Amino acid sequence: MLILTCPCCGVTGEETEFHPGGEAHLKRFGPGSEDGEFTAYLFDRKNPKGVHFERWRHAFGCGKWFHAARCTATLEVFGTYPAQVSAPPEEIVARIRVRRPGWEMPA
């Protein structure tokens, strides 16, 4: 079971209090984009074994979206941060590198 902390309201709870929203930090393509770009945006997702950045919503709390960095193999949560940022905060990246030596930020 994942234990997440909402960075918006500060409440910590089990994953059943939250709702997953898929991969975080996607480049969005919409009207005016090439068909291949839009298709890739809709259907192509990374599903790595290891460190992953995801979107979550505090469904039974404040209702706001946020991002979480976690390991899909061990369910370890490295941290959560607001959804309004375009990249993970440096302190979370540093925490991941301490726990996973040699890990590199995905391109």
C-alpha cells in the first residue's frame, strides 16, 4: 500500500484516499499537432520498473492534483510536489539519487 502526502493540504493517507492520474510531465499535443504526435500523446506511456513520476488527485480530501515520485518495484515514495511545476524539485531528485545510486533523470 502506498502512503502519500498531499503537498496542497498536507494530509497523509493511504493510496485509497487518492486517485492515480497516469504519467506526469508529459508534453501535451492538441489541435494543430501532427497526427503521430497526438496519437503518441494519447496512447504511448512509459511504464518503467523503477523510479516513475505520476499524477495523483486527492479525491477524498482537497481534490487537487499533485505529482508523486515513486518506485514501481518497491512502492517506495520519494516525495510529492505540486502539479504546477514542469519538472521534479531538486530535493526529490537528490533523494532518489541517494536511494538509487547511478539513477539518471529520464529525458
